[in-house]
Amino acid sequence: MWLQVFLFCLSCLLLSIQTQAQGRASLHRSNDPSGRCHYTFTVANPQESSCPGSKPEMDQALSRLTLLEASVSRLLTGVDGGTMTGVGGSSEKGLQEAFSQVTAQKNQLQQDKERLNMQVQELQRRLAELSQEAESLRQKPCQQTFTSGGTQHENRPASDPTYDFGNSGYQEMKAEVTEISASHLFLEGSHNFTGCGELVSVGDPVLHRKAESITGKYGVWMQDPEPQGPQYTNKTVWRIDAVGKDVRQLFAYEDMDQFSRGFPMKVLVLPEPVESTGATLYQGSFYYQRKRSRTLVRYDLASETLASRMDLPNAGFHGQHPYSWGGYTDIDLAVDEQGLWAIYSTSKARGAFVISQLDPKSLEVKKSWETNIKKNTVANAFMVCGHLYTVASYTAPNTTINFVFDTATGVGQAVAVPFKNKYHYNSMVDYNHAQRKLYAWDNFHMVTYDIRLGRATHGRS
């Protein structure tokens, strides 16, 4: 293709030169004995044989012809030797390959578009199905009861924490589940009830402080419901950031306002490191579990000394029987109107809750109870008026307090008191009977919940 174009241009140039020279001279081409090409110009008019004034023009024409001849020779040599074979074909082939690639990419994009459209349609279909299922669940009652052999049973889904996944049936409680008639329930607000009773409701969380660093993701904070001495009062706020290898710092704040501002009045250094978020305050002492052990420690706040220590018999520790959120929460110390408690489990109990009432001075066990609810199936637990209450989830924003065990009667039953984890990672829940509030540590946030208690007739506490 390129050779044809070049020859055409050469023909045009020769024609132009011939036209210009016509009538004045003629051009002859011949080879000498050495094979070189010679051009001979013959002047028709003898008077112009000397070509006066035309020598530069002829020299220029000869130079052009020589260059053209050399170019033609190179082209012919390339064609014959194969050095330029397919020049035009290569260019055309390159264009065809580029066009093929673009076409292939276009086809691939079209296929991807169709595939994504199908995925969108499938997701829309699944969304519609889930919406219908959610609406159906909203219309169904949360719990159903049926009677068998004169005993009333409760039918709960397998997701209920009291369900034992290791058995084929629902986990049975040691005591028979009973119902409390609404007519026998007296609420605190309507009857000025200030004594002990059963938990009726939990209010919305109220934020008091947010931790500043990762060490405050979870921890312990509280106020002493029964302070001893003038140095620390029931207004003093205590806090421990429980994230760290060697947790020993106990921060004291003058009151809730200073706590909210982040201005501690004192920092106490504990004699031994703290394990997890199961610590509590009671009667001027700080109670906690020593790290990597079942040893309980009582630290006197006034003298800043270790007052007593005692191993909790057979208690699991450091990840053997924690709550569902983990955090080495094997031993959880709690305080209520009846004193100091330990919430834990043992190998004998096979991971089920064990509740022990402790002597606040010596830390010796006074009495213990066992339940059939697994400790690792619930998020947390606390004591109110001698009742153990468990929280179903530590992450669900709207969960429930789902189980209660009464140490006075040995009766346990499922309940459904609404509870909110506003910040989606609740790692500590403790009760303060003086304030009648729950204190919680929810994902860097230190919050309180107002609660209401009620009492039932017929001898129930």
C-alpha cells in the first residue's frame, strides 16, 4: 500500500519536471559500463546549448532524481527481502486487533451489567420476603403457654438463653415457673413502695461520662451505697478502666459533677491487679477478684490497705465460666439490700449459675444456691433484694432481662423486662440499692438506669 503511494508521487514529480522542460530540452536515461545510471539532456535549440543561467535549475533536478532513485531502490529491496513486507497489512492488523479488544471489553461489561441486575433483583426479592416475615413475627405473640398434666409450661424459641443447646428439649429449671397476677402486684410509684420486691421495669440509660481512650472500652464505675467515715461519702464516684495488662488504678471523684468533668480528687493504687469488670463497693471497701485466680480481695478505702483475702471455693476463673461477652468475667461481685454476693460457676455446676452470699469482712461463703441457667448464655447479671437477674444480650439495642432466681424461695423463672444497650457493648451492670439505680459501662459510656420495684402478695418477697 505504501509502495503504491510512493510510486504514484514519483510519477507525478517526473511528469512535472518533464512538463517544465518540454520545448527546451529532452531527457535521456542510460547505464554506463559500471552499471550507474546516467541522464542526458539534449537542447533542441543550438542557441541554448550552453544552458546559460539554467545550470542551478538542472543541478536541482538531478539531485531530486538521484534521491528518488535511491528511495525506490530501498523500497524495492525491502519488498524483495521481506524487510518491509506487510507494512500496510501490519497497520491494518493492529487496528483490527484493537477493535476486537474493544468489542470484547464491551461484551464483558454488558455481561457484568446483566449479572449485577440479576443480583439486585434477587436482593430485592429477599428483602421483600424478610419484610413479610418480620411483619408476620410482629403479629405473633412473644410467648405461648400450654397445659400438660395440670402443670403450666412455657413454649420458648431455641434462641432463648435458658435453652440448653446440648439437650434435645428445653432446659428445665429446678423450681416450677409461676405467674404473678397483675392484681397482686403493687408498683412503687402508685403505692409509695420503698421496700424490697421484684424488678418491674428499667428506664432508659442516662449518660454521665465517656472514656477518652481505648483503656476505657470497658471497666467498672459505682458509688458506695453504704459508705463508712467522712473521707468518702455516698456522693463519691469510683472508676476503674479494666483494659490493660496490670489494672491497679482506682480513681475517686468528689461527686457526679466532677466525675462528668473528668477531674479525679485522688488515685489509689491497688496492691494486686484486678481481673475484669466484676468489682464492687460496699461499706467503705472495694471488693475485687485478683487477676488469674479465684482469690477475692477486700481493699479498705480509708486506710488504703488490703483488709482481707479469700479463695472462692471451686470457682472458675480466667475464662472458664464467663458471661457471653467474654472479658474473663468468671466471678462477678454484687451488692444489694441483703449484703455482698458472688455470682460465678463451678465444674460441678457445669457452667450453670452459682450464687453465694459472702461475709463482707472475711469474704467467707455464708450460703450458696445453684440454678440451671448457663452463665455463658447471658450477657451479665446483678442482684436486687436477694434476686438474681440476668441480661439476655450485651449488644442488642433492645434486649431484655430474661431470668430471675429468688434465693429466698429457691424459685427461678423466665421474665421479659425490657433493657436497652444504647451503645451496643455493655460489659458491666451493677445495682446500687441506695440510689435504686443500675450502673453500667456500655462501650466507653458510663450510664445509669432508673428502676422500679414491686411486691407480690401470698408470701412472695
